[in-house]
Amino acid sequence: MTKKTTAFLAALLGALTLVSPVARANFPGRNGRIAFVSSRKGALEIYTMKAGGAHVRKLTKTPGGDFGPAWSPSGSEIVFQRFIGDEPTASDIYKMNSDGSHVVQLTNDSATDAAASWAPDGLEILFSSTRDGDMEIYMMDADGTDVRQLTNDDGVDSNPVWSPTGEEIVFASDRDGDWEIFKMDRDGTGVTKLTHNGSFDASPDWSPDATRIVFESDRDGDREIFTMDANGSDVTQLTANGFLDVSPSWSPNAKKIVFERRKSGEPEIYVMRASDGTNVKRLTKNRAVDSSPHWQAR
């Protein structure tokens, strides 16, 4: 593992805001659920709540901690990252039913496997892993078999998310010396850089119609939420404040964006209008960590 990768992972575990696996959501209206991570019972665990913040339900229980939930396209399963053993960066990818039952381990190695997301057809799962020495992007079948490596460079590649068509993958990488947003074809070819600045750009997520990408950036001095066209043009800033706004995820009807905000103390989960960042509403309120939100697929 490179020193750069080790430093990155330490920051991820400490702040819980650096790079979160966020993926496309496709369930319309206010009746969907949001999966998220919370420490309200001690360790980091996976919870769900209704889109308005009610009916919070705890799904997992493990000493190591769970992170980065992402709904399957059918809405019947959730894939997530589970920390294992005594090594703070060792983690594997698991999936479970949407009620927390039938937990299945998909990867099993001593590396960091993280940032999982489903293909639109539900047949494959993307994830990032340090198994070759630094963090790269991999693809596997939804049962954990047939693992294929998609990227191979000296940087850290993370946050892989399929486009709604399943033909492209958007991801974050520091391969050019600073964190930018890239996209590539589903086989790892055709890599295109979408953002071009010296700031931190990460946590991308496709809009349900594949025309826009939401992401976080510190280009204005602190972490804020932005959107851009799928080709990197027409960048729009949605939040502008002294808070830390990260980990955005589209609502299924593309009208809202759920995200994590840290005002003071521990982060909470908020939702806002996707078009202009207005109508901000707070969904969680407690003294624990509430982070990494992801909207139900259907």
C-alpha cells in the first residue's frame, strides 16, 4: 500500500466525509426510504428512514462498523462496506436484504474493499479496492464472483457509480495530482476528465435521466454541493455556506438531493431542491454521526 493511499484511508475513517459511496436512486416521490450510516447506538451501523426522516430503523450490528450503503435497483437489497478484524483499514463488501436480513459477504481479502454500487440491471457491483497496492476500481457479479479490475494507475480511484444506462461509470480520482471527477466506459476504457481545477472534487452521482452529475467540491474554500452536465459543462453551485456539505445523492424523481452537513459537532442528513439548492430541510437530529445517505432505488 502506498503512503498516499494510507493517508487517504486514514482521513476517510477519521472524518467520514471524504469519499462516500453514493449511487443513483430511482424511486419516485416521498414514499421511498433513505439508507444512511449512524453511530447513535455506538458503532457505525446501517439504518433506513422514510424520505421525510421518520420511521428510523437499524439494520446492522457489528463491532467493526458498517459504512457506505447503496440500494439495489429493485430496492430489495443493500450493498455496504464492513470493517473487519483489528486492522482499521481492512474491510469487505457485503449485501443484505432491505430489512437487514440475510447478510452475505461478497469479498474476502486483507485489503480495503469499499465504495460499492449496483449496475442498473442489478447483475453487477462496482467497488474500489487496495488489493493491488493502491486503490483501483473493480467490477464483480452481484454474487461476488468474476471480479474484474477496471482501472490501473498510480493514483487513488474511488466512488465508482454506473450511469442509469449502464454504459458509463463516473468516479473520483487523484491520478492527476488533485481530486477530480472522471468518467469511463463500463469496461474501463475511454477515461475522460470532467472537472479541471486544483480543488477537491469527489462523491459524484448521476441524475436519474443521466443528464447531470452531482458532486462535492471545496473550490470555494469549504466543501459544498455542485451539479454539472454529464460532459462536465454548466457547473452549478447548490450550497454556499461555512458548513461541510458532502455525500450528495439524487432523489429518484431528480427533484431533490439528499446530503450530509456538518455545522458543528457531528454531521446530520439534509435534503434540498436539486435545481437551485433551496428548501433545505434537516432529516436527522441527534448527537451521533449521521452520514453517507442514499435514496432507495424502487
